[in-house]
Amino acid sequence: MDPKETFYRQFQITSASLRQQINQLPTISAAGGERQDAIDAILAGISMLSQAVVDAADFVPAYDQRGYVQAVKELKEELEQTTSRIAPKKSRFQFKSRAPKGGGGPSSSTPTTPTTAASSSTTTTRIQEDARRYVPSPDYLGGDNKNEAPTSSKSSSSTSHHHQLNNNNTPAAQQKDYNDEISRQDTNTAAAPLFQRRPSFSSAREISLHNHHQKHIILPASAVQAISSAGGATVTDMTNCIIDMSVPTASEPFANMVLKNISASVIVAGHVEGSVHITGVRDSVVVILSRQVRIHECEGVDFYLHCASHPIIEDCRGLRFAPAPGFYATERDTIETNQWDQVDDFKWLKSEHSPNWCILPEEERISTDVWDMVKGNVVGSVELDDILKKAGVGKVR
């Protein structure tokens, strides 16, 4: 494919994803710095996009180049406007605002216009400073221009910082317990359960999600760095949760994955280069695009698969299989033969069909609008329990 066309398509996909993340910022809880993590991830993405435009100058005409630069500028402005709008609600910006000179009188519970302006100014300044700290990976958008690798000896000091992040040399003081942050909620508000959790994993050494109840967790594009470094992923001990890891794995698949002890949940595992081992999953929905899937001791689970080999089940009951929705597929998936319905039951050696699995009827498969809710693509908040119910989780068969 022509490199200009490839770049155009990737640019449109990436900018649309960033714009969606910006629009969803008001719905992300500020607890534990989670919203700031999301802002940081967007900043990193915009910076990567900007650098990719620079790198594409060799094959993108000057007129198109100006259009890309303007589009990146508009993304930055949208982020600044959004963060300025929500900043007064965040104590970290209010504490940084300086009191007007001579304002020694008693404080008022209602913020005045100068205070709001100061808070917005502080937010904008922070965004600009953070944007300078984030250095993009030059091959972020793919294409053929990969001469400037992050590990190049002629990288700037900022690029050196990015290189350290990719190799997980983050100082110990900056390491985060992402599971702990995900677990925190603003329990003093009735709206808290509506917040989606979008852990960036930007400084994580591994992708590990465990011990969560009633959480809607969506891995953003920024998690691709941790996926690249860690390789595999584990998701264990989940109840009444929605986990979507499809976005970063579309460009950087997991090397392998373990799903264990999960009940009444929807798990979109995304792309896995190697094998997926699934044990002890009950009354759930699982989406996987992988080379090999091995399923042990599971019951009442609907699997939506793209599998390059025969799925294997052992000691299972009540499993139903369907092909993974087409919108999760990458170009490679469309080339490979999907063997989602060629299930081998290692504990059923008779010639008849195993009673432990069947094909999921088309009329009972999850609809596109429900998948949009799972992906967080619906305008406005939707109750987690409502999404699980629409996905058929907990439904008596």
C-alpha cells in the first residue's frame, strides 16, 4: 500500500481514538490520580502523533503535512479546553492556584471568577509542561519511516526518558500499584459506580489485574508500552466486572495470557500472539483472538473466539462458542482461518458430539450496541449491571 495512504489511515484512527479519550475524561474518577493518568496518557498519544507527522515529511506532501499539523493542534486545544473545564473540581489544581494579592479577607464557598481563571491557567500550564516531557516513539503510526528508533544514540534527553520508560527503568518512587488505584472509588457519591477505570499502566512492569468486584476496566492505548515490556498478562479473581483490553493489543498483542477464577463478568482479552490458559471461569462472556486457547474447569461461559488452532476444553460444562466480532479483528485475523467451532473436548472420547459445548445461536449473540457499551463508546454513563445484563451474564439458560 502507498505509504501516504497508510499514514493517512493510521492518523485518522489514532486521532479519532485520542478525541474519544478526551471526550471521556469527565466520566473518569479523579480518585487516586486516575483522571490525571488518563490526561497523561492522552498527552503522550498527542506527542507521539505530532512526532509521527514530523517523521512522515519524507513522503507526505507539504500541503497534507500542514493539514496534519493543524489536526494535532486542534487535539491539543480540545484537551486544554476539557481539562480547564473539569479542573476546578480537582483539588490538585486548586491547591496550586495562588491567592490574589491583597486578598486577606475571609474565603467564600463559591469560587470567584479570578480563582477559576487561575485554576484553568494552572491546568493549561501543566498540560504544556507535560507535553514537553512526553517523547513519542517515532514508529507509533507504523509505516516505513523507522530510522529514528527510541534507542538511537542521537536521541535527546527527553527521548532518553522515553527509552527508560519502555525498559521499565522507572524510579521506584514512581512505580504505582494500579490494582490498588483501580479499587479506589468515590464511595461518597452515588455516581461512583458509573465511572470507567482506565489505568494507563504507563510505568508498570506487567499487566496484571486481580481481585476486583463491580469494576468496568478499559485499557487505553498507552498500555502498549507495558505490553511490549511484559509480554504476557494475567486476569484473576474477578466478579461482576467488565474488562476490555482490546485497544492496545490491536497494535501490540500479548505474548500469552492467563484467565483464572472469574465469575459473572465480561472479559475482552484482545489479541494474544501465543496461548491463552483459562481456568475456573463461570457464568461469563470471554472474547479472545489468539493462536491457541485451552479451557479448564469452566461452566456456563460464552466464548467469542478467533483461534488459529482447535480450541481445547477439559472438565467443562455448558460452554457455547461463536466467532469473535469482526470489529475486533486486525488485517492478519482476516487472513487466518478461524477455527472457533472446531472444539476438542479432551475428556470426551466418544464419536458423538460432546455434550459439554455447543454453538451459540446467532439470535442470542451480543448485539453491536452492547459491545459499544463494553468498549465505553456510548455517550453518557450506563450502569455496569445493566451492561452485564444486556450481555447475557447471569441469564438462566
